[in-house]
Amino acid sequence: ENDTDPCTDWFGITCDDDGNVRDISLQGNQLKGKTPDQLFSLESLETLDLSKNSITGTISRNIQNLKRLKTLNLLRTRIFPWIPSQIGLLSSLVSFRYEMIYHNSFNAAFGHIPTEFGLLNRTLRHLEINSAFIVGSIPNEIV
């Protein structure tokens, strides 16, 4: 049995008054591997900052479960730049930052910005996508 409380004992985790995880800020902690599926069941999550880590894989389609997410920071990660259309369902998202780091210039990744991203035009105030080769067009709603 694990007696640690993520709200008081875990670095980079902030909880609300009801004990729900509200913020995960783990930037620059040398994290490696894929994001666990359980991360996308944290319905009270408002901030997810995994920047400056060697996180791999893609952004999960289950991101749509994070209805309260306001800030998603994936700068300088190894997450493949495939942005799922479900991100358009994040009606609270204010800031999305993404930058993929490569081992060399031949590892450049290709991705696209789904048209559903345009659904965020009422809330999204900061969009930053660096070091990704975007295929297709940027949705008119966010230009």
C-alpha cells in the first residue's frame, strides 16, 4: 500500500480544496517515456506542463476528458506533432505551446493542425508551435 498523498507529497503537483489534481508542472525534470493514460482522467486538471522533458509518443485522443484544461505546455518534448481533433473539445484551453526536439535534422517530424482547433477561437489566447513541419493549412478561425 502506498501512503503518499499526491497533493502534499509529490513534487510539481497542486490540488484544489477537494483534493483533486489541478496543476501538473514537471518542466525540466528529465522525464522519459510516454504519458500514462491515467493522466487523461484527471477531470479537474487546469495546467499540464511537461516541457523540457524527453516525453515521447503522441497527444492522446483522451485529452478531450480534460474539460477544465487551460494551459498545455509541451515545449521541447519528443511528442510527435500529431494533434488529435479532440483538442477542439477543450473549451477552457487558453494556452497551447508545442515544440519537438530532434536527435538530428533528419528526424524532423510532420504534423497538421486539425480544423477542430478552430473551435478554440473563443478561449485560445496563446498558440505557439515551433520546430514542426506543418502539413496543410492553419484553420481560418485561429489565423
